[in-house]
Amino acid sequence: MIRCISILLAALLLLSCSNTTPYPALQMSTYEGETIELDNETPLTLLFFFSMSNPVSIGALYNLHQHVLDDEIDIIAIATQVDRPPNVAIIQRKLLIPIVIDNDDRISPTFGGMQLTPAIKLIKMGEILHSQDEPIDYEALNELIADNK
């Protein structure tokens, strides 16, 4: 009995020390009509939240592939609900990553919301591994990606 209680306490301690946050399954559509599902089987993926009205986030979006050094990670750009589809279309033509418009403001809250753009969420298998709403530290991000492959 004491052994069972010890094992239970150890398991609870491990769970409480986890730095990840679960997220519910989510289906979204890209600007080009492709359906993307994020769930507990999603591989390591970087969600990049941006706003067309923020030149810093647009610049960071264009430079994302130069800074994220791992080609194996999936990247999805998510435009805020105020961004207009014609403006997003201009950017989509210049990028090799899918862009989703958060029209009904349900994507950002699913991943804990954001204060500023650019914002990133690193997710894997139904868990949010890292969240950042400030200038992106690409060196730290690349280390996190390498550690979570």
C-alpha cells in the first residue's frame, strides 16, 4: 500500500513539473483551402502568429526559414482575424509555408492566446512545448527544436 502511494505521488510530481500545456484537437483551413488538423498525433510544429499591420512580424515571417535551422519541422503561419484575405494572398505567393487566417479568433485562444505579434507556439503530440510573445530568440528556439525532435 505504501509503495502504491509512493508511486502515485511520484507520478503526480512528474506531471506537475511538466513544462507543457495540452491543447484540444483543432481543424483549420489554409488560405489556399488545404485542411490542417492539429491533434495528439501532430509532429513537432511551429505556429507563427503574425499581423499584416505589424511590419516587424511580416519581416520575421519572411526571414523565418533563415532562422529556423531544422528543415524537418512543420511551420504554419497564422494571420490574425483582422487581416484581410487579399493582403494575405500577396504574402502567401512569396512563402513556401501554409498560411491560415484566424477569422473567428479561435486558433489563438486554443493555444493560450497572444499579446503581441510576432508570437510563436512550438507544439508536438497535443502539447504546447514553448510559447513566446516577444522578440523571438531563434538560438533558444533552435535548441528547443533540436531537443524535441
